Amino acid sequence: MKNPQPSVSAPSVLFGAFDRHNFGDLLFPHLMTALLPERAFAFAGLVERDLRAFGGHRVRPLGAERPLQLIHVGGELLACTAWQAAVMLLDPAGAAAAIARYDADPVAAAAWAAPRLGT
């Protein structure tokens, strides 16, 4: 049985690091909307941020939207674990403390990261 194709009017969710990361990651949603102007997109990252005042997008946490289609945009999230992503959301002192506490214990690190990412 074939999977139904999402309707063009149903929003697809773009998931990437454009809620916080480098300039290249922040450009991915702009590229996708320019390449596919007929599509409606919602934007998801690890945390909720409204970056519209700075030329970005209103980003919801992944899982807040129930998409028919999820499109991963950007490379930073492909190679990092949930633990690493959660640490990226911290300020420098919080990141240093989390790394000192959990870096050598992947099981505890994953358990620590899960509630911070809502997973």
C-alpha cells in the first residue's frame, strides 16, 4: 500500500538548527521557502524561539507540530546526539557543568537530555 502524499496546502515541518545555530543553518528555511514557494512550512528546532525580528522564523520545538511531512534541513543535527544538542542550548557555564557531570556517562547523559528536549 502506498503512503498518501501530503497535500500541498498541509504544512510541512522543516526541522533544523535555525533556532540557535550558525548563519548557514539560519539560512536553510529561507532557501526552502524560496525553492518551494507553493509549499506551506512550519519551522521546528529543539527549542521555541521567535527570531522574526532578526530576519529569522518563529520556531517551535520538534513535536509541537504533527506534520504529514518532516524535512530535515541542515547538517549540524545529523551528526550530534540528543545529549550534545541539549548541551548546545545551555549558557557556557551550564554547558561546562553538564559536560563535567555527564560526558563520561552516556546513559546518564541521555536521561538528562530527554526532559530538556521534551523527548
